[in-house]
Amino acid sequence: MRWTIALALLGITATAWAADVGEIKVVQGAAQIERGKERLPVKVGMAVQEADKVVTAAESTVGITFADNSLLSIGPNSVLAIDKYVFDSTTHAGQFDSTLSKGTLAVVSGKIVKQSPEAMRVRTPSAIMGVRGTEFIVRVD
Amino acid sequence: MGAFVVVVAIGIAVFLMRGHDETVVVLPSQDGHTGTVVVQRGEARQVLDQPYATSRTGHKEVERLSDDEVKQTFGNTLQALPHRPTAFMLYFITGTDELTTESKAELQNILSALRERPLPDVLVIGHTDTVGDLLNNDRLSAQRAETVKGFLVEVGIPETRIRTSGRGEREPLIRTGDEVDEPRNRRVEINVR
């Protein structure tokens, strides 16, 4: 019985993780989100989920606001993966990992970093960045 | 001929194996404060904590990009950043869901922040002071939040973009004893993003 409850709770948590973690606020030009096998054209108001990969075309940009008020924008010809996003809106504890494999990225960190510095990390092919706040930009050629 | 092929092959291999050219720049934030980013590249670690401090692959020293260089390379990316989240506070007349005169004026600022945003996201949280019992204050705080939501819907903010909650007397701005008439606690927080 106890196990059933524990499993049910796990199920709920897993669902919560798969839920929306951010929202597309800005789109210029053409971009898509790779979600599993799906390829979704990016539109304003669209939800962003953990494990999404955002891919922009030439002369295209995308801006995303996350649940913890982190802001990201992705420049032209870029690929950004949301590897991990966890945020507790009560305690502000969380973890935000993303990978920029090419292109440009601008970041304004949010409540996760305010609560626990370096709980936000950005990876590139040759580096890993620990973010203690607040605004920075990254380019991978 | 054989040597030529080898040279070309080495050339192609070097081209394919060349590292990525990467740049990281810390920017001063809008409030003028500059944050910190720690860049770990293999064994090398660079701490960027000055405005425009720049880390580049293949460069041991921290460099500094000019504002112009940043604009040139990152201008369109920076322009795509969503609006900054911002918060407002409205205050109420005791025991009611009626705004104070000052707060009626503040409502205008909230509306302009909302109109700037193509797709505003609004979280309205109501609070009370400690006058009255817990349950009534829960109800009053929720009612205050709903009243503010009503104002926003009236001026055309889509209802689906507004979430409300009432926190009763649980989260006072100013900590007081029970049954204390504290105007600063009779408030609604409005988070806009």
C-alpha cells in the first residue's frame, strides 16, 4: 500500500517535470522546437518543455521566459537544448542546464540562481559555465 | 602525388578537428550591477565578474569586448530577449477590496507595462493585515486579487493570461501581532512578465 502511494507520487512528480517550464515570448523569422520525434514550428505563446531543442534559421531569433523568470534569447543559426529544468516556486530551489551547440545565446538569470548560485549551467562544445548572475552572452562558431 | 594526397588529408583532418571558436561575455545588468559567470574549459577556469569581461577559446587571459563589438555580434540576439519581469504593489482601504487613492494612480503604470508586452503573463496575489480571523482574511485576500483581475480584464487583458491567489494574513510585508491595522499589509502584488 505504502509502495503504491510512493509510486503514485512518483508518477505525479514525473508528470510535473514533463510539464511546461517556459513560454515563447518573441519570435522573429523561422524556428522550430524538436520534441522527441516531433518538429514544431515556434510561435509566440508556445510552451517550452524540458528536453526541448530550439533550432533557429538564418536571420531568425527566439525569446523565452521561464517559470523562475530566467530569460533566454537565441540568435540566428543556433541550436539550444534545454537539458534539465526543475523549479520549486515556493522555495525557489531548482536546476537549469542547457547546451548551446552552435550560434548565439543571451541569458538573464532568474530566481533559481538568486536562490542557489551556479544552479544554472550552460554548456558549449568546449566549456561549461556556472552562472552566479545575471546577464551574459555566449557565441559558438 | 602521394605526398600531395597526404598533405591534403592532413589539412582536412586539421580543419575537422579544429576546436570551436567560443566567446562568453558578462554584461552589466539593467540596474548597473554586473554578475559573475565561471567558465570551465578543460582544466582552465576563468571567472568573469567585470562588465564586458570576455572568455575566448585559445586565449588564456580574460579579455574585454567593447560595447560596440557586443552590439555588432549579439545585437539581434539581445533584441530578442523577452521583457523583464516586473512587480507592482497596490494597497487597499481597511476591510475592503477598494484601492487607496495612490494605488488607483499606480494602476495606470501597471497597464502601460502590460500594453508593452505582446503576450503578458500576470500573477495577482492578494494579502491582508491581521485584523479579523484567518478564514475571513483568506476570503478577503482572494477577493482583493479578483478585484484587481477585474480591472485588468476590463481594460482588455485576456482573462486566460491572469492567475490569482489569496495568501490571507500569512505573508505580511510588515510583521505585526494579531489584530493590527497595518496599511502596508493590505496589498495585492502584481507580477507582470
